[in-house]
Amino acid sequence: MDELEETAARERLVALRSQAVGRLAALRGDVADIVDASRDSNADDEHDPDGATIAFERAQVEAFARDAAAQVEEVDAALARLDAGTYGTCATCRAPIAAARLAARPTARTCIPCAST
């Protein structure tokens, strides 16, 4: 990977990380809002028809937040590989990962053949 490709990859990864961090912050705010709203109500998940909806909504938002946090971790790992000089190299077979795969999935750790097995 030459310097220009490395710079472009770093810019993509930093932008992706920024988006994920922003999404995570918004989702954590949503979870806090749901918790605050349910704290002021007498919602009993078992007997109140709205209780189950609130619990489902909270679980769904928390799942989205976990996904966003995982994406931040994936991007951080990709940035670490970039710093180590191993970005773009398959973690399984050590072959280069195709540029099209990295463009579509900048955090990819494996080449397409290894990811398919």
C-alpha cells in the first residue's frame, strides 16, 4: 500500500469512526430518554399494555447502541492495522485484500475467499 492509498484509507476509517461515534452518542441519549420517561410512569411490563412496548423499544435502541460501539471497535482495530502496516492484508492467508472489498468494507480483516469459508 503506497502513501496515497494509506492516506485515503485513514481518511475513510476516521470518517467511518466519526459517524459511528455520533450514532452511538445519539443512541445513548435515546436510551437515557426512554429510561427517564419510563421512570415517571407506573408502567408495569406485565400488566400495562405500554410497558411491553417501552421494554421492546429500550432493548432495540440498546442493541443499536451495541452495534455502533462494535463498529467503533472495528474501526479502531483497522486503524491499528494501518499503523502496524498490516492493513489490507488478510489475517487468515496473508494475501492482499482486494481494493474493492476494502472500499466496500474498510474494516475487513480477511480477503473474500477466506471470508467465504
